[in-house]
Amino acid sequence: MIPGLAEFISENCPEAQIVSGGREILIRCRFCGDSQKNLNDAHLYISLDENKPFYNCFKCRASGVINGEFLSAISNSVIDNDLLASIKSKTSKFISKSKTILGMKNFKLRYNWIDDNELNRAKKEYINRRLGLNLDYDELIQNKIVLSIYDLLVLNNINKTTFPPDVMDELNSSFLGALSINSGFVTMKNLRPGKVSKYVDHKYIDYPIYQQSDNMRRFYSIPTRINLLSPEPIQVHIAEGIFDILGIFYNVCGGNRNQNLYINCGDKSYNTVVKMLSICYGLINCEFNFYIDNDVPNEEVYVNTLGRPYRFFRNTYPGEKDYGVSSDRIQHTRVL
């Protein structure tokens, strides 16, 4: 048992119940806000076993390793140093203090090479011209930007494709890709709308690399470094498009990878990304920054950050719609 853990939870969560023969404690989930009608109907199980120091909600599937941030979130209380030291001593082997999160860590996908051909050079130049940058192939690989779907498939010896050959040729020549959070999808942006095959003539196409790819983690993210034990909140930056995210990363945040996450949400799927970060990654100590396209009215934007702080921003530079532009065309403005 972790000394003091059961006592702390029982004191700060009045509905807490010891269950599973004393091996777990059960409370209402603070992540999904379950059991609003019946306060005794709880779903968040917290293990008291020092060899399995985990929590798990059987309603929203939020889960993770017990730490100080988790205890603060469920109790709204200050954790005393003795309890923190006890938890750290029992859970240190389960936690990497400084790790890369939301990078290529789920599917073992190889991506370390881009063929220097005319088409890939043209796409690279398009990215740099649009964002006012000078990225080389290595930087594009580091940010999980896929210039050629064929290059990626060949690198990983994947012979089976999702679409027929003529459509695959279209995706390779007319689309720009970005690897998803779990590296199971490529989000592909149409660079020639109205001029490609009707089967793929959409703004974005989510291309599944593996059949078992998790659809909930299909969104693109830039790999960053997160210290889950740091008291500094993780800044989560969410915008609709791939170019928005790259523009925010480089032209608003100065390429800062520490304690920052940059994630695209597709067509206003803000809450889906919030839910994914909470359920799949168990992020608690974070603040959300939403970057809204200028053709979306404020009243159409609804976010539920599960009680965590949030802000809305727009690029108010005259004539611009979003953040997928060079820094001289960004007028970064907080609107809420």
C-alpha cells in the first residue's frame, strides 16, 4: 500500500468507498463529471497497491499513474510533502519525468527519409513560401510532415493501399500529409481542390496506414517534450488545419517544444481533442488555447475543457482567415 493515500482520498472525497477487498478506492470522476444525478454512482477507481499505482475511470476511460497533479485535481487540496514523497518513491519507475509525448510512439513507424525529387521540392517550397520559413527535409521529418505518401509506405514495406492506384497517385501528387498523434493516420491536405479525383476531392483526407489505427487519435500533432511532474501547466494549442498548427508553432510560439502541445482538430472538433487528451493521455495540469478561423462566429464555438482554463485567439490581420501564414501576416489577438 502507498502510505497515507487512502486516508487523503477519504478525507477530501466524501463519497469515497474502499472496494475490491481493500485494494482500490472508488470516487466520482472529476474528468468527465460523472454521476451528476446520483452522487453515489461513481466510476473512477484508484489503486491502493504500490505495485499498480494507477487510476482508471470506467465511464470516460481517463487513466494514468497516480501523482501529485492527479490528487490535486480530484481533491482541490494542497498535498503535503510526506504524501508526495511517498507517492514518488512508489511510482517513480512508472513515470518518465521528461518524455516526448504525442510523437511517433504508438505505431513503430519508420520515417527518416524524403526523396529529393522535383515534386517533393515543390511541396517543401510551397510550405516555406506560405509560412515564411526555410525548413529543410530534416525539419519536416522532425515535425512529421509527409510530402509523399509513397515515400512513407515504401519506407515501412507497406504494399497494401487504401485506395486504387489512380487515386493513390492523386494523393501522392496533389496532397500534403502530416502524421497523426499515434502515427496510425496521415492527415492529407488537398493542394488542388476541384482539380483532383472526385473520390478524394475534399479539404482533408484521413488516410489510415494500419487497419487497427485508433480513430480517436487521428489528429496531427507536432512532437514536443512534456514533463508530467512539472508544476508548470502544459499549454495545449488547438487549431483546425495543419498549416495553422505549423504557423502557431513557428510564428506565434517561436518553435517552443517544452511544456507545449500543438494539435490540429479538423473541422471545429475542439472537444474531441480535449476528450482524447484527457482519456488517452490522462493530461490534467494543462491550459487550452483555441485558435479560431475568422469565418467561424463566436457563438458557434463551444468548448468543454472539463474545468481547465482556456482562451480563444484569432488572427485579426486584415484579409487573413487563420494562422497558416507568415509571421508578418499574423496579428495575434485574444478574443476571450
